[in-house]
Amino acid sequence: MKEFSLDAEEQELLDAFDAGEFQSVMTPERKQFIETVAKQSFQQNKRVNIKVSESDFTAIQKAALQQGIPHQAFISSILHKYVSGTLYEVR
């Protein structure tokens, strides 16, 4: 197995993980969301190519990362919510 050199922060995270200091925060609602997004990502009925600004794409990537899903699945989820009437603007 290949040896890796960790920086101080990485080593601290690894030590905390090995010590069992991490707790799962998976809720039933989050699990259902992830399952729904995963199912949608396998339903590739049509391919769509769009152009978006670099700043919008960066924001999409960040939001997808926060949700823990690929940006393509995130975009698909947003579009599905919009066309099904379940996407709401939060102010």
C-alpha cells in the first residue's frame, strides 16, 4: 500500500476519526433526499447542454458539494423541483 504524507490538519482529522470522534448526522429526511437524487441521476432520459456564467457554475458546484451530490444531479434536482412546482424561493 502506498504511503501518504499528511499535513497537521489532515493528521488531526485522521486521529479524530480513528478515535471514533465522528458521529453520523444522517436523518431519515436526508437519507430520503439522497435516495431520490440518486434515483434521478440514473434516469437519463434526455441530455441537455446549457451555458451558464462561471460565477453561477461555481455557486452551483459549492451548493452541490454542501448537499453531498454531483453538480449534474443537483442541477437536475433543481429543474425537477421547478417544473413540478415544489421549488420555492426563500427570502
